[in-house]
Amino acid sequence: MDLQISDITIVPRHFDRPRRYTSSRSIVYVHPVGETLIDNLMNRRNRPIKLWRKYATEALAERGVKYSKLSWRQNAGCSCGCSPGFIAEDVTFNGRWDPLEIWVEVEEKPVAV
């Protein structure tokens, strides 16, 4: 599986959610382009975590996001496990310590003909 980053979106975490979903940590989600909701639900516990860590690290470096630790959590975005991702600790972005949600979209590299 040869992938490339197709898009990186960074938004502040919103704290208008129920208390159990809020955290001062930033979350990095890696999402395959073209994956349907059904595919996502079927595959959410079977992800290439080592490969995705590589793309998450590249995306954070590309956007200038600094962090101390990046850890995979099945329950990163929700306690039911529907939103797996990486927890990034001690994140600074543009000189601020605000918690972020970072979406990294990956797609297969085009095959050279």
C-alpha cells in the first residue's frame, strides 16, 4: 500500500460537546480518501497504525505543529471507539497551546505508466 497525503485540515477543538468528549489534548485523524461511512465502520479496528503514524508525523511537520508525544487510541474522539486516531500531547501551533483536531487525508499514489 503506497499512499500520499492529499489534504491536511487543522481546526480548534470545540468544547460545546458533552464533558466526556472534551480534552486538552489534540487529536490527529487519518482518513483514506474515498472510504465510505460503512467502510470506515467496518475497518475502524483494523488500521495500519504504523503506516498511518508516518503520515500523521509528516502532516504535523509540514504544517509546523510541534508536539511531545503521538499515541494511537481507538477511543481518541469518542468513548465508543468510532473515532480512532492519534492523541498528540503538548501541541503548539502558531505559538499557541490550543487543543486541535487535525484531519489528514491519504490516498493511493498514482501508478506511473
